[in-house]
Amino acid sequence: MTKNRPKIKKSRLFLYLLCVPIAFWLVAPTLVVIPLSFTPQRSFAFPPPGFSLEWYENFFTSPQWLGGLLNSLQIALLVASISSILGTLAAYGLSKTSGFRKTLSNGLLVSPILIPAVIFGVGVYAVFLRTGLVGTMAGFVLAHTMLALPFVVVNVGAVLVAYDTQLERAAWVSGAGRIRAFMTVTLPVIWPGVASGFLFAFITSFDEVIVSAFISSPALQTLPVRMFTSVQREVDPTIAAAATLIIILTTAIALTAIFTRKKRKV
Amino acid sequence: MAAETVAAKPARRSLGPYGILVVPVVVIVLVAFVVPTVLVLIRSVTEPELGLQNFQWLLTSETAVDVIIRTFQLAGLATLLTAVIAYPYAYVMATAGPKMQAAMTLIVLLPFWSSMMVRTFAWIIILQNNGVLNTMLSSLGLPTIQLLGTQTAVLIGMVQVLMPFMVLPMVSVMRSIDMRIPLAAQTFGARPIKAFFTVYLPMSLPGVLSGALIVFILSLGFYVVPALLGSPRQQILPNALFNQIRDLNNWGSGGALAVALLFTVGMAFVLVYLVTKALGLKLGPVGGSQV
């Protein structure tokens, strides 16, 4: 590789120097929320003029903030579980299908990530207004599942492409029923795809703002929606504490994902 | 025994894995996703009464036309900026060693993985009038700038998330370029810069193009970033749509805006399909309803 590079070293160095600020702009900005969460005043002034845990205390004692976090976690877990099951079944069924039916169903199942979420938000809001699902747990889970399902179908589908169906046939021949063969032979093999689909689904739901803003009510809102309204209406550094907690949570999830993947390779 | 299994098979196949596994999920998506979405579009011609008055409003009202033009402008600018910033980054990534490449992939994917709300809030802290950026500027003795509430702020926030969708297709094309070809141009006397612009750049264009189309489509759907970093007087389609429905309860004109948005995205997809077919490219899965 190195031998074939036509660029002289000086221009290479220039390119590297160009990439440093780009990398910085991609990674660093988000981190400003962490020091800000310890500010002692009710302002977003940066750098914070002192240290206090006031906003964390506020977060954990406010029913709106803590309630939002608990709602978000509960919804995201339910959404990730439901869409993992539905998405895995659909992806498995699709792997045994071919032709027009496959193209059409696949396109339909993936369409929620291709269509701007705001359009689905309006639609689901209209339907939920009539069916009384606005501001309900069931409504959130249903709407988020639609947005999360494509990620499971894509992730599991990708693993199934490489899956050797002879293994499953062997199980059938040996007398295992179709369901048992799937559970004991296929599922353990495609598990990495299911697991990453679950993670994608969890994050999709946990981070969702647009559709959630439509279907939330004062009685039930998710953490991102609480943050969105907070930013629009008030100067409340509790949002910085919330943001820091989210960073910790998502980093922990990402590290778990990387760690389990490494373990699998060994 | 054998005859029995053979006889049992066709009966099972009439339902088959497709019927048992795929159809129920497809039905759920049809009912919970497709039907609500289509209902929005239908409302554009039925509310407040049957007719095309909402589309007349869409195409003649100054605000609506402004919103549509602004949406295209913003998406175009975001695509252009992303391409310009992503290109050198992708080039270094494509020509770097495997370790460097892995690190650069991780960095470019970080904004995509980090929370939309956290990321956007962080930009507010940085770009606000007494924010990080202006504090730094004034400590250097430079004049401060008003960024929050401008299109520049919206672009800064948007391009950051759009980077992976541009960088990854670029890298996959750049990696397939045989570096001996621009080198050959140099041995024939072309200066490195000329070899780059006449040989390497044209060869890498398919990657730029496919990245640009994905980025353009995604740019059309941004809601949170323009709502929080931009100005309410400079709404784009998704924000205007949210406003019409949730704040003004105008289902008819909201529906017309949804049709306009979906139509634009649909046309962009047709373009993607045609271009990828013509260039013989294969696109990876596009993910990112969260923008």
C-alpha cells in the first residue's frame, strides 16, 4: 500500500493536519455538557463558575425528569424486546422466501427508516387521538416499535445471509421439529445479529424525539421530549445533568457491545 | 414412513415460513405504520373539505413556498458542505493502515451513536452568544459572532451527524481505486495536484455521488437541529409540518406539506436508484430516522 502512494510526504502531513480539526469537531463538542452539569448557577454560561451537585439532585427529585428517564428506559426495553422477536421472525421467514414477495415485504418492513419520521409522527398522532393512545405507554411502545423494527430486520437479515442452512436441515433430519431446530440450532448461530438488532432498537427508541413529541402528554413524556421542551422554554441546567447521565448510559452500552463482540471472537 | 412425509410436505408449504412468519409482521407494519402515514396524505385533499385547496395554498402562499425553497437550499448546502469536509477525511481513511482506519471509522460514527438531544444541546452551549466559542473569540481579542438562531448553526449541527453517510460510501469507492493509476500519471510528468484532479478525483466520484444522495435525503428530514439551533422564522418542511399539526391543528395544510416532503424524498430515492444502477454501485443499508 505505502509504496503505491503517489502523494509526497509533505502533502500527506497536510492532510493529516486537516483531519485533526474534523475529528475534533466530530467528537469533542458533545463533551461540554459534562462540566456544565456541575455549574452552581441557573445559567448555561461556560466554563461554569464553580461546582455543585444541585442539578443532579434536581434531576433525581423531579418527577418530570426522573419520571421521563424511567419512562424512556421502560419504553426502550419493551420496544427492543418486541421488535427483536418480531424482526427476527420476519427476517428468518424472509430468508426462506424469494422473488417479488421477498422484495416487496422487505421494502415494506424497512420503509420506516426511509420515510421522514415527522410524517409518521403526524399520522400516528391522528390515529392515537381517535383511539385514545396519546400519552400512553402502549402508544409509545407501538409507535417506537415501528421505527425500531427495520434495524432488527436488517441486522438479523445480514447474519442470516451467511448462515449455512444445512445445519438446520441436519437438525430436521435428526428428528427435531421446525421450532425446536430453530431454537436450538439456528438461533444460537444468528444470535449476534439479534443482539445488535436489540441494541439498535433500544437506542432508536431511547433517543427518539420527533414522533414522541407528537404523542406525548403532560402526564407521560420521555426524557428526550422533556429535554426538548426544557431547551425551548427555560434555562435549566438540569438538562446538562440529564445529558451527562445519557452519555454515561450510552457509553456503557457501547462498551458492553464492544466487549461482548471481542469475547465472541476468541 | 417416507410416503407420509412426502405427502405431508405440500400441505405445510401452502402456508410456509413466509405465511407464518413474515405475513403477521407485515400486517402489523401495514396497520401501525403504512395506514397512519397514508391517512396524513389523504387528509391533504379532504380537510377542511374535498378539493385541492391545500395544494393551491402550498404553491401560492408565500410562507409555504419559502419553506419549500428553504428546505431545498438547506439540504443542498448541507450536502455540499458534508462532501467538501468528508472528502479529505475519507481520502486519509482509505489510504491509511488498518488501525488508523478503524479509529477514524469510530470517530466519524460517534455523532451518529450519540444522543440527538445531547448533541444538539451541546451545540447550544457552544454557539450561544455568551457560549464557548464566543468566550474563546473574545479572550483572543476577536469580535464575537451571533451564531445561535442562524442557518450556519443549523449547518454545523447537521453536517456533524451527516458525516458518516458521506464518508463511508466515499471510502468504499476510494479503497477500490488502484493507486498505481494516479502514480502512472505522475510518472508521465503530471504534477501530483494535476494527477489528483484529472485522475483520482474522477475515479472517486461515484462514491461522492452516492454519499451525496443519501445525505440529501436525510437532510430533508431534519427536525430537532433546525428547531433548536435555527430561527423559528426560518422553518424548513419538517418544522412547518409539526407546527401546522401540533400547534395550529391545520390538518389539511399539514397534509399538503407532508405530501411535498414525501414527494421530494421519493424523487430523491428514484434518483438514487437510477444513479446506483447506472454506476453499478451497491449501497449499504441506510439508517437514520433520528435526525
